[in-house]
Amino acid sequence: MHQLHTSPSVDAIYNQLIRNRTCLLAIASPSPQSGNSLLSLALAQRMAQAEKRVLLIEFNNESPSLHQRTGTRQSNWLPCDDSWQDALQKTGCPGLMVLTAPLHDQTHPDNIEFRNTEVLCSFFGQALDSFDIIICDTPPLLHSSDGAICGVTIASVCETCMLNVVTHVTTESQIDEARQVLKQANIPLCGAVMNDRYSPGLREEMLREIKRLDRWLPRLAGYLRKKVEASDLINQPL
């Protein structure tokens, strides 16, 4: 299976961040189920492969998945004490450590510590003493509920934010609303990533068109199908 962190797309994002000397990045999306966790992890792995000391933090406590993707565990931690240092976990990728989304704590049901920008600034400042870059997998900008960590608050204390949108799923109005939210909170936007998760690639589109010939020209359709499937250019990951 093709590894996302070795893809040209992730490499392009990595190079941009290196040129900009970014140390604290928020990856956000307008709505849930946009592939934030996968993109954040891939970028963190790419950074670690370049011998950077990387900390990936999952703030989406409503739909946590980092512990499953990295073989780690969820644990309670807060940004206002030393518990976050005890919650740091190594991964199979040298140089990459993670803080998984904090477990729901009955003593802190509203996650007020994660809504205090002064506390968060102090927390990130301490963490940057040990890491070259911190990547924050933030909750959706336009979706929040009681007890959920606020994505806008997390992004507001980062140096810059990258907007992750899903082709054919994220609407233009959602993108405009997310940009307005970021603008009102004075959050610098360094770029946007188009997630083609639900968009067919060139190979799938060509095979779909060739299928139209099956009824009338089956031999030609079979010949063209083999050519497409054997083409290194058409089948290379993008």
C-alpha cells in the first residue's frame, strides 16, 4: 500500500513549512470526517524522517483515532500541569512523539483548560523547548458540542493554520465560513489542502469510460483496459 507520508503532495507541504520555518501548525477542516488525522500523521512522519523532533497532538476528543493509527493509548492530560509530559508516547517512527486526545474527565467535563489561550501559549512554549515542530490535529472549525475542545481556540494560538477540505464533500459556503472564522480570530492561513478521498483518479476515470465500449467493442475495450492497467504513468500515486 502506498504510504501517504512519502507522497509528492505531502512532500510539497513539508517543503513549504520548512521554507516558512513553521514551528507550530494547526491543521483544521470546516467539518468532521475530513481526513485531518491522516493528513496530520502523514506530515508528522515526513517531518520525523527529515530528522526533526516532532510532536503530534490530537485535540479532537470527540472522534479520536490517533491511538489506533499509531498503536498508542489514550490517557488523561492537561496543558496546565506536568501531566502532558507523562502522557507523551513514542511511535514506531523515530523522532515522532504523540499526545493522543485526552480522555473525558469527570473532574474537567468542559475542558476549560483547553479554552484558556494563556494556558495554551505557555503549554506550547514549554513543548517547543523539546521539539522542533508541533503539529496540531484540531477539531472541526464549524462544529462543536458541549465538552468538545474548540478548534478555533487551538488554531488561534498556533503560528499558522492549514485548511483541509474534501473534494465533492466540503461545500463552497463551508469554506467561506471557515475562512471568515479564521479571519475574525486573526488566525494566519498558510494554505489549503484538497483531499481527493472521494474524487476518482485518472485511472478510475479512464477505466469507467472504457467500460462503455464493452457492449459494442469488447475486444477493443479489453485491449485498452490492459494498456491503462499496465501504464506506470497513469497508475502512479498522486
